[in-house]
Amino acid sequence: MTVEHCANGNEIQRAAAFLDAGQLLAFPTETVYGLGADAQNPSAIARVYALKGRPATHPLIVHLGFNADPAYWIHGAMPRAARVLIDAFWPGPLTLILPRAAHIPAAVSGGQPSIGLRCPAHPLAQALLNAFHHLGKIKGTPQRGIAAPSANRFGRVSPTAAQHVRDEFGDAVPVLDGGACAVGIESTIVDLSRGFPAVLRPGCICAAQIAEALGEMPRNESEAKDGAPRVSGMLRAHYAPRTPLFLRTQEEITRALDEARQHGERIAVLGRGNFAERLMQRAAQYSRVHIVMASSTPTAYARGLYQLLRQLDTLGCARILVEILPEAPAWTALNDRLSRAAVLEHVSVRLPLARARRQYGDRCRRSRSPSRSDGGDPAASSYGEREATQGKPLKHALVSAVSWTTD
């Protein structure tokens, strides 16, 4: 079953009946396409895990209609912070982690006592949720939701178009076709299950917006990791194309292209704005190099990122080089996704902490930079001295890790 953008009522009813029968259905949201199942049907939930190849301990997010009652899904009273964030950002790309009610199957939460709830903004998703909820009321079920991770094989690039879902699963899953996703990356996840707000997964709704709504700055993932619930999309290797992906500076990409030309290596490059334009002007020099230009603005970059990664992944290249993104808050979620998509190389190098975080995400450990008097590396020491003159701490990141696989 494929339902086009302007699905009529009969098509939506048919899709809702499919979910009501315990089957799986892919549907669009404003973030990515989801692989949906009845959130209160353990057998259907198990089919989601099996089809994706997803670990049973990795929780799903429950999607709710605009008129649904989120209190049905949680244990105890709805926290004030949850009400504030719901009023401010639902429907939209925000998932809230709250204590799970005892009558909700543990399987939907990966066995945890918490649950992730979201109200998507896509009109087709809302139409499906409303029709599914109506079928539940006929059967005496007071509330209904659709549990849905991204509609792709576990750990791979999320789908932002119906064709991406078909590329993943073929005819195994019916797809509601709602066109290209407007946001393009997964929702922000805010944990409210421990008495304080914490952003466990960054998204297009940033920490500053959360803080403005709540009147307090939420903790970030590193500040709140002790005792944090497991949430979707936060494994260190995730969102990855099959082609090995590496994050590189403009200078490193330029050198890599010259080396690829010399050795006849086939590589792909994802650059931004003027840098990508300059590379494309020299494309004739790089006969076996595929260069794709992404937007220089974070919103447009996010909207097109997964589409571009999937496109590059089909070219049969040895590797994909992605230009490192800015460190600005507007790019936080994109840096998070790309750091998890990137291969963690077998290296032991001393880098400036900011660059190490940009290139390797949180998969590095910090060490105080050595000084000349300590007999340390002169290059590292001189860097530390320059940092000291700017009033910054003498810290570097020592990246030392075994090879990281993306499966």
C-alpha cells in the first residue's frame, strides 16, 4: 500500500485499520519517516524490533495525536515542566521522557520505567493518529498511540522520503507517502523523569528555546548522563551510511582529493556553500571524485542531510568525506548526528579539544597538554602556550581508540 501526499479519508482509514490489526506501517513525520506499530500491542512492538534489527533494550518513541491525553501514558501527575513544553512545542519535533504508567507495555520502552512521548506536526501523521485513536474508542480503548522509531535498518541513515523506506524494506512494509520531511533530522529529546530537565538528544528545538520556555537551562547529555534513561538514537555509532564516513576540515579534504587523483581512488565529498562550489569548479581535475554541495544554513542543511548521505552511499565510493561543521549552537544537533555517523579511526593523536570534539564527538578523553618543561611534544606545548595567552585552559583531547564499526 502506498498512499500519496493528499491521502483521502478512505486511505487513512485503511492505514489505521492496518495498525489496528497489529501490522506495521511506515508514515511521515516532520522529522523523519517512522516505522509504526500499536504502542499497546507487545506483539506488534516485537515486530518493529525484529524488522529493524534493533536491540530490544533500545526504546521506541510513542507518537500521539493532538487531542490525545499524554497523562494516560505516564505514572503519577504530569510535571509542570512537561505541560509547559507541551504547550510551547507540540505538535512539533520534541520528545519528552517521563515515568511510564504500569499499564503501558514495558517493551515499548526497552524494559525501562520511563517512556518517550511526542506529538508530530505532519498533517498526514495527525490524520493517521486520529483515525487510529477513533478505532480504539470503538473497541473501548480510551487512548492510543503509535510507537515508531525511524523506518530504516538499525544504525543506518534515517529516511526522509517514502522511497527511502522502500529502499530499506521493499514491499515488507506499507508506506504512507507524505513527501519529503520538512525538518530532516530526529526530534529533540528532553528527559523530565528525574526531577530536572535534561536534553539527551539535540534536535532543531535547541537548549536555549527549552530554557526560555521553562525559565531554567536544561542540563546537557554529559551533565545528565549518570542514571539517564536510554533514549533513541544515542548509541555512539548511528545514522551511518554503508560507505565509511569521515569528518574533515577543508584543508584535509583538499589534500585528500589530490591524493585520490594520484592513486585513482574513488571518493565522495559533502561540502558546504562556497567551499563546495570551489571544489566543483575544479571537478575536471578529479575524475573519480563525486562532490555534492549542502546548504550553509543549519536548517536547510538538516533538511537535506540524510537525502544527500543516501545519494552518496549509492555511488560505490571507498569513503565519504564530510566537511566539519561550525561549533555554533545552531549546528549542535547536526554535529551530533555526523559524529555518530562517522567512523572512529584507529588513532592516537593530540588535538585541540574543540577540534577533537568536532571530529570525534564524545568518543575522546581529555588530557592536560604537556609543557616543554615536562618534556612533552613541542608542537602540543606551543599550542598550549598560545591557549594560555588567550586565558584558556591548557587542555587537549587525546584520541586513542580501536577501530569503530558502524553496525
